Amino acid sequence: MRLTIGWLYPTKMNIYGDRGNVIVLARRARWRGIDPEVKAIGIGEPIPPDVDVFFFGGGQDQEQIAVSADLRGAKGEALKAAVEEGAALLAVCGGYQLLGHEYRPHAGEPLPGIGLFDLTTAAGHERFIGNVVIDSEWGELVGFENHSGLTYLGSGARPLGRVRVGRGNNGKDGTEGAVYRHAIGCYLHGSLLPKNPVVADWLIAAGLGRRSGPVALSPIKDDMELIAHASAVERAVKTH
Ligand code: GLN
């Protein structure tokens, strides 16, 4: 069995350890005898038809200008079509914002998004920086946020979770992230998946399931991951 990971804009949208998410997806597949293949999808490069799981990292406003322009039209439509057909996706911060309808940075023109998630984002006056703990359908998740964008969900998007520590989507309504089909968007850098392996496995199973029907992944001993999770939560609560 093979797992194809589509890494969107690896050289432009990759901050605060985001690369770690791609490493975890590939490693947890390989530990189950599933052959991972990572396909980098840069500016001007089409969406390959065989991607099971997409990853889209964060980036500064400057990078988001070029990426937003690149996703306009056919490429964004191809990405949305892949998710509609069941492909899994994880997008973090700047990538998450560009999968909504629009991102309004501090300076410059509003950046159109592809509208995969029913949400909009506008830069606020304060930068939200710090550890985050949320309660979600995958249980307790922990990560790190660093964004000025304030994201508001529309009726077509359900939140990834409720904030327990940190600011989340907008620091007001208590929500963090968004989920649509097998696509997860969030503000959780760190990187997210090493400390929250349950989400990694959900993405792998969902992505593989697109081609071969429901997949039950063999269990892995996650001692280190769970220790890292617990210590990150403890630190988040202490520094809150
Ligand atoms: N530039 C965006 C913001 O400030 C995203 C930042 C990021 O990806 N960490 O909100």
C-alpha cells in the first residue's frame, strides 16, 4: 500500500516546525508497512491527481500574497475537488487562512482564498502568540499559535475544537480551527502531529480510505508522543 502526501508550498509556507507534520505522516505510514511518497507542490505546479493527504503550512503575509495568486482559478478548484472526493488535508495558520474565502492582511489588498472552508480572516491589532490547548472530537489537542489574523466561521464550517488555553480563531468566540469532510484547518503550529498522533492517524486512514475504502491502521506504541503531549499541555496550563 502507498500513501501519497501532497506538500503545498514547502519553501514558502513552512514556519514554526510545520515540516514536522509531513515527517510524522510519512513515518507513521512507514511504521505500518505503508510506503509513503511526498510530492512537493510549489508555485506554478499543478495538483497531482493521486494525493491522499495534503499538508499546507503557515507563512508570513508577504508569502501569502504569491500563494493566494497561485491558488486562484484551476489550482484551487482542483484542490477543492480532491477534498470533495475524500482526500485528507491538514492546513495550519497562513495556509488555513487561504483555504477560507478571504484573508485581509494589515497592509495591502485583501487576498482571495479558495473557499474550501466557510470562513473569513482579517488581521487584528494584536498578535496572538503562545501555547494552545483545545478540546475536540479527537480529544485534547495541544499546539502553539502565532498569528494576527482573526478568523470567523460561517454556518458551513464546524470548529476543530473549543479553546481551553490560548486565543484560537479570534480570541472571542472560543472556537479554534475548522473541519470540513476530511480537511482540518487550525492555528496549531509546533508542529501539531508529533504531539497529537491521533490526528495523524485519522488523516492517514481517511486519505487511504479514499482509494481503498475504510482502512483500520494497526496500533503503534505512542509512549514518547503521549509524554510529549502531556508535558506540552502542562507547560501551556502553567504559562497561561
Ligand atoms: N500571516 C498570517 C497571520 O499573521 C499567518 C501567520 C502564520 O502562518 N503563523 O495571521
